[in-house]
Amino acid sequence: MNIALIGGTGFVGSAVLEELLQRGHQVTALARSPAKYSARAGLKVVAADVLDATQVAHAVEGHDAVISAYNPGWKEPQIHDLFLQGSRAVIEGVKRSGVKRLLVVGGAGSLYVAPGVQLVDTPGFPAEWKQGALAARELLNQIRQETTLDWSFVSPAVMLAPGARTGKFRIGGDEVLMDGDHPAGISVADLAVALVDEIETPRHLKRRFTVAY
């Protein structure tokens, strides 16, 4: 498939890029600074500002699907506003391009830990992650109103870390997947497997899902 990838130099996006290329997909990476990418077989890099819907539309036009792992950076002081601005521009740009399939990587904060209680609203939620998590929850609420696109929204496991690619994990819906009394984790490599699986064989159209061991 011809896949457009946004955020391909980030923690999640770089793992997704590797998984896509390993499976033989053709990838177009959108980048404000194309020099951040090294030349790879199957990879094309185009200059585009994801905060600009028009640039996104031109860059992704003609692709089979778009994966957005956009994140302005957890240390970015304006992460809440920039995350929403960029994510909204991506959605609008994809719609303008005529591409129907969009897979968005969000956060775990909007997963439920009890009826009516989302993780981001619990007392122990880390302050340094909160603004990004609130923005991702707002994005999920917005994208659920989207009727034009065949979207999917992925919330990673609560514990997301570097690690091996095993290809084995559980898939859930709107609740935190647990490992006994503790939230379950997943390696970023296996999260990438789940994302590319969803692109190749869609099972969560117009739905959010989560993955964990």
C-alpha cells in the first residue's frame, strides 16, 4: 500500500515507519524538516507543515491511507493547543485530499478505569502528561463526530516503552487493559505491529481501540 505517515521521527512514529517498510509498504513521510530522515528504500519524504491543512492535503493526496502519530513533544509548553491544532489540520487536510482512511495515534488518558472515570481524571495521573492527555481526549471526542473519513483512533497501553517486537498482544476497546492489579504495558514495536495490522486489515472503523500484553 501507499501510506502517508505524519510524525514518523517520533517515538511511536519511528516504530511505525520501521514496521511499514519491513512489510514492504511504500511510505511518504510528511516533515517540516525533511533532513531529519535518512534515505531508505520504500521511503519518500515531502516537506509539509502539519499545522497547515492545505499542505497536508497536497502531501497525502493519492495515498491509500494516512497514519498520524503527530505529537508536538511532551516537553512542549503549548502541547495542548499545538496537539489539537495539528491534529485538526491533519483531519481537514485528509478530508480535502479525498483519502478516506485515517488512523490516529492518541493517548491512554481517555481510557476508562471505572464506569464514567477516565484515567486522565484520576488523582495520580502525572502532571507532566496531563495537558497532552487532555488534548488527545478532546481530539477523540471530536473525531467521533467525523462522518466523512473511515477513521480509527488508537490508545496505547498505559505503560508504553521500548522493547522487543513479539507480534503478540491483546486488543481492547475503551477500557484500560490490566495485568492483574496494574495497568498492562506494551513495547512501541508491538504497538506499531497493531497499527499496521489495522491499516492492512481494518477491524475498528470509526472506533477507538487499545492494545496491551
